[in-house]
Amino acid sequence: MTVTEQGLLLGAGTLPAKISDDGICLEGEEERILTLLAVAYGRNVPAATLGSFRRAAKHRRSGDNSFAAIFLAQNGLGKLDEDGAYRLSLAPACPRAGA
């Protein structure tokens, strides 16, 4: 997981949250993002995780990539394994399939 100029990048190019001039775009998307993370990691993801994404995006926008990486590392999610990456690749199709 990393914060890029486009937004929060998870796994094989999945962008669950974009970045605007005002920061990372989470408002109204919290439930979708937490669900996507839960599918990827195979467990519930605490809502507090979104705060670490906001802080990481803030530091990334100011050019401090080191602090951005620290906030992402401290969010408790860990590295996404191969099974998680596979689940993540299937996740966008779930709503279309009625799940």
C-alpha cells in the first residue's frame, strides 16, 4: 500500500481513494473503502485506519514521503499477501454480481 499522486494505491493497481487538492477523498466513501480493505485482508478493518490514510496523504502532498510511509506502516494492515491480492482483484465485480 502506498500513497501516490493519484491517491491511495493498494495491491495490483487498485485505487480505493483518490487525492484532490483538499486531501484524500474519503468523504462518503468510507464504507466502500473499509469493505474493499476487509475483502482484501480477509478480516474487519477498523474505521480508525482511514485516519492514517488521511495523515499519509497530507504528508505525501507536502512532499514528505517518509512520514507518509510511516503512517501507512502503522495502520496495522500489513502487507497484502497473494490471496489478498486475488480477492482484491475480484472485489470490484462483487457489487455488479449483487453481493
